[in-house]
Amino acid sequence: MRVGLLLLLAFSFPSVAHARVRHYYIAAEECTWDYAPSGQDLMGGRPIPPPWTQKTKWKKARFIEYTDSTFTVRKPQPEWLGILGPIIRAEVGDEVVVEFLNRTRYARSMHPHGLRYDKANEGAYYLPLGGPGGSVQPNKRFIYHWFADAKSGPGPGQPSSIVSWYHPHVDPAVEINLGLLGPIIVTAKGKAKPDGSPKDVDDEFVAAFFVFDELNGRNEGLFHAINGYIFGNLPGLVMKKGDRVRWYLMGMGNERDLHTAHWHGERVTDGSRNLDVVSLLPATTETVDMLADNPGAWMFHCHVSDHMESGMMAWYTIYEPEKAECPIRVVNASFYDHSGKFSMTVKNVSSRPIKTFAMTSEHLMAPEYLRRPFDSLWNSTQPLQPGQEETIERDAYNKGVDDIMAWVLFPHDVLYADGSRWAPKDDAACFQLFWRDKDHPDLEVLPPLQIELNED
């Protein structure tokens, strides 16, 4: 009889039998945030316009994820998340356990939207009090237990995963404006990969539209940001042609924050409508899908007029995988050793003798800020047989070397010994990056090259 009862329970609650417990270790930490690391309006090819010219760095706070309860090793995050905290994921039926450490100077908490919780795990501070998780004091911890029940996940007609917010709720208006906010993504039962992400998409991006207020409403302190970046400084919105892309759109703020997210070059669907503009109100979210089939670097922005003028815009890039066979390759380069010389070693990787060649160099000054120096060409000094290498040197810059985030090198022109020539179809074909930080992850595609759009 006991065996029969156990079998009955197992068949009555199949989601419970297969549910996961997903652990997260998240700290609230104070930091300095730069809304425009390049110092440039990268969409307009010009410096940041007034009134934001003078100051783009401000004291903020963020949610940071760690690998375990020691809170010593940060967990890597996609750079496009920007100021947002880590993505908290669940599949319907899962329990989410968040060990929260408050490293700021004031009481903080974590309050989830969308998930199910009891009063003790609400993460909000008001009467009637729900326990210590509503107000976690500086240098203290609290472990939250939240649940992704059926109502936490997608409903009929929605995509296979949907997004909602988490943020503090001790003094929420102040805390959210500081930068303490992040996404929760819940995937439908049976449609999630082991990490909780949906099986039916290739790429996911979260885009939060929010006007941060640093000076009590004064224009020079209003930063119309996507994920905490303005004027095209948001990095990493890159996808391959043919990818199925899911966009999680999020709004937050006050009556200023009426946003209309718009993509140039593509359209999206919410499951029932085809769109290229999606409306957002404060604390609302939308999930839409895109088939990335139109290669290019496209504008993604809020279409509210004064928000556009204030820099609420970014690029997203659809690239085609490189098919070109490059005849030469840079096998080594030295730019940061302060030896007084720059050098690159180039190898002929083709099967034909090369008479002469030229390389082009560009500078990545910030994640989305690519510019070409005045003297960008490097010329060979001798013929190059197949498999042979040549090292080219030139004098280093007198200053500014350490301000260059990465050097971009690519072949510009190759003259073979038989008189035929090779040239790239576009400037960035066969590019290679040499980073100041050697552990920096590589890029699939370069940001648009900065050129002056309004020359005198």
C-alpha cells in the first residue's frame, strides 16, 4: 500500500520530481560607473555633447555574482549586461536559492518580480515586517528561497522564456537609481537547457531602458541609458547571421521613463504580432524574438524624441562568419612593453611567394570605440616565401600607449611574386586583436570605425 501511495504521488507531481535547486551568490557592492567609457558619442562620431560633456562617471552600486559563498571569485558576465546584475534563471518547477551579501554602507535587500515567495523571502521592508530578509544590514547575509511555479513562466502564446526584475526594496527608488537591479528569466517546463536558458534560441540579450538621475532632475545629471550606457557605448550586442535571437526588454523609473524600443534593419515578434517598436512603462517587461537575417551594424534605441537626443541608443551587429582565406597572418605583436618600439611578426600562410604586402592598424580605445591612427600602414621590407615570417618595427608613441585597449591588425594589400594582388573585401576582413589585457576575450566582429560625420 505504501508503494502504491508513493507511485501515486510521483505521477501526481511530476514537476516536483524533476525540479532543480539553482544556487546564486550575489553581493551588493558600491562602485564607480562610467556611462560613456569612450568619452564619445559613438553613434554620431563626435565627443559627448553638452550637458553631459563634463562628467560621465558617478558613484553607483551594483549586484555582482560570485562563484560560491566565499564571495571571492567573481563569476564572468556578458559585457552587454552593463550595469545590470547577473541573470537569475529558473525553469518552471525550480527553486531559486540566493545567498545575498550586502557590501554597501546601507541596508539593502533583494526583491523578485515574477517568482513565488513567502513573506519571509519577499525582500521588502514595510509593515507588516516579513523578517530579516527585508532589510539586510551592511556586511550581513541573507539566504532567499524563491520558486518558479507555473504562473512564473510563460503563458499561452508567449515565447518559451520570459523576463522579470529583481531589485532592493528597502528604499527602492533610491536603490534602483543607484544601479541595483537585474533580470530574472524563467523558461517553460521541459524547454530549458541544463543552465535554465531556453533550448529554442541561439542568442539572448537583456536591454533595460532607464533614465538614471544623478542631480535631482537637472539635465546634466539625467543619463538616458540602455543597461547603463549612453550614446552607443553599450558593448557586445553581436549575433551571427541566421541566429534565433531572443530580446528581453525591461523598463524602470518614473514618469520620464516611457520608452519605445526600436530596431533598425530587423523586425521582432512577440508570438502574435510582428513589430519593430515595443512599448515599455516603468517596471514592465516584454520578450520578443528576432531572426537575424540582415547583416550590418544597426541602431537600437528608444524612439521617444528627447530620449534619442539624450543618447538612449546602441548598436546591435549581425555578422556573417568570415569566409575569406587570408594570405598572411600576424603570429606575434608587441605594443605594451615600453621598449620604445612597436613590432609585429607576419607569416605567409598562403602557398604562393609574396613580393610585398601592407598591414593596417587600428586602435580599440574602449569596448565600442574603434579609431584609425593617422599613420596606420605597416609595409613589408622583403619578399616572403610560403611559411616564411618577417618582423616589422616602428618607433612607439611618446604617450598614450596604455590608453589603447587593443590593437587591431589586418592585411591591407598583398602583391604576389607573379604580379597578381590580393585585397580584403572590407577593411575588417582577417582582423586580429592584440589586447593590453592578455586575458580579455576576443571579438567575433569589430565595432564600427569612428569617422567624423560633421566635418568643418
